Amino acid sequence: MAVVSQRKPVGPRRAVPHRQDATDTEVLSVDYQALMAAALEAGADGLGARRAAVVLGWDSASASRVEGARARLKRLVERGRLVEEKPGSFMLPAPGQDTAGAGRPGGGS
């Protein structure tokens, strides 16, 4: 008798969907929504990783927590939801700004 697994098939999972696939921030997890709100609040000054760690409720004195926050910000850049105009300064893209390839060397797809 064959046993059939009831588990879902493993496939690619995106914690942060690409911006063109889902423009609303409601599809993001609570942590990513908080980072997007903090980036909006930071405006042109940009959101840094240490501040992002505080927004997430993490210990900003812990290097590993700050790097974890930076990784989340970088993921938002990769998905076209934030831009990194200056190294370490993450902000919302300007209206109409093409973010395809933003944050990647070469800027291509």
C-alpha cells in the first residue's frame, strides 16, 4: 500500500513579493510593513540598519541584529520596494522611478 504525503510541495517562497507583482504593502509581513512605514517616515534622510533594528524591536547594540535588519532592507531593495541611494540609506523610490534592478550591480534584470 502506497503512502501519500499530505505535505505541500516545496517551491520558491518569497517573503517579499516583487513590487510589480503586488504593489500594496498589505501583502508584506508585519515586520516588512513596519520597515516600509519607517522608510516613509524617514523621508529623504533614509532609513539606516540600526534604526531599522529599533523599529523591529531588536537590540540595536547587537551587530547580528543590525545586520539582520540590513538584510531585510536589502531584500526590500531587491524586490523594488525601497531604493538605496547612498550606501546604508534606504528610502522609498520616487514616484515613477524605475526600480527594476535597483541595488544590483549593473542594474539589469
